[in-house]
Amino acid sequence: MNKKVKFIDLGLMDYKKAWDYQQNLFDEIIEIKKKNRQNNTNNITPNYFLFVEHPHVYTLGKSGNISNLLIDENQLKNKNASFYKINRGGDITYHGPGQIVCYPILDLENFFTDIHKYLRFLEEVIILSLNNFGLKGERSEGKTGVWLDVNRPFPRKICAMGVRASRWVTMHGFALNVNVDLNYFNNIIPCGLSNNIVTSIANEIDIPFVDESDIRLLIKKNFSEVFDAKFI
């Protein structure tokens, strides 16, 4: 088992470019695993943890419904936003400035072979990180991601998640709303749920701007603890 994880901060990057970057790392790990099986070898597979921020973009998961995008191509252009159909699970979501997006490219055979556990662990990383701001992150039964006030009149989603896994190798990940412009979520039915109210850390603690670098450090620390991983 290799629980060392290479950390890479991609900065601000176009969604398609970041998707291709992910795919290359994903394919690298898959190729090592194939050769290990073919040659009866045990070469170590690497793990990666990417931070990135995207320009305005809407992405639709493989099981999503295009009708959940509420604007047309011209309106997308007017909002300087792009749109992609992608190969993760889940429905439609938005990425943009002020949002911390994380893509763990992991060989789960280095950790545990359980996709549901993987998703719950990712949620736990966010829940622990939100605690530092006095926010009680929660899971919503039957859904993926992190909410606030789940069993109250106005539950709010603060972190979306969607992953792909093949041969126990993961890609895609989660998006935590920090300082994001929430108006962009009005152009979709987030995750296909018409009653989804989306929020952000800045909105919840009622300050104009939250230092995202502090939150990235928190996420890395909590990921390391929850997954028993070491960043390199």
C-alpha cells in the first residue's frame, strides 16, 4: 500500500484543461495496475491530490438531465460561462471563482476498496473543515455532498461532490463554496433537485471575503487525518 499523496495546486485553470490533466494522471495509474496484473509485478501506484479554481463553468454528470441547465448557449456566452458533459456521477453543478475545487486521483487499493466509504470520507473532510468556522456540516440521507441545517425548514448545500472510479482509481471530486457568486446557481437546478438552496462559507458567516488559502490548509490537514495519508 502507498498512502503517500502528491499535492499539486493548479491555480486558475480552464475546466477542460484540468479535466485532461486529471485524465492523464488517472490513465497513468490504470496503466501501472494493468502491467502489474499482466506481469505479476507489484509496482507502486501513485496518488494525487489536486486543487484548482475554474472560470465560470457548468458541468453535467453522465446520469444528469440537460433540462436542469436553465439557460441557452447565447446566455452562457453572455455570462462568460462554458458547459461540459462529463464522465462523473451526479447531475449538474457550477464551478467558478471563489470556489475550492479538489480532485483526488487515488488508487483506492492503497487505502480501502469501498466507493461509498470513499464518498463518506470526503464528506467528513469537509465537515471537519467547516467546524473551524462554527458551521455544522451534515450529510443528507440518500444524497452526496455536505449541507447545513438538513432537518430544518431551509437546508442549504455548501459542498457538491461527484466522482468517477474505474479499477478502484478515482477522479473528479468536490467543490466547496467559499466566496463564490451564488447567483450563478440560479441558472441551473443544482444536482437535479429543485428545492436545493446553495450557500457559501462567506454567505453563512456574513463576511465579504474568506481567506481561501486558510481553508485549503484545513482541507489538506483533514484529508491527511481522515485518509491516514501523507502529502509529498
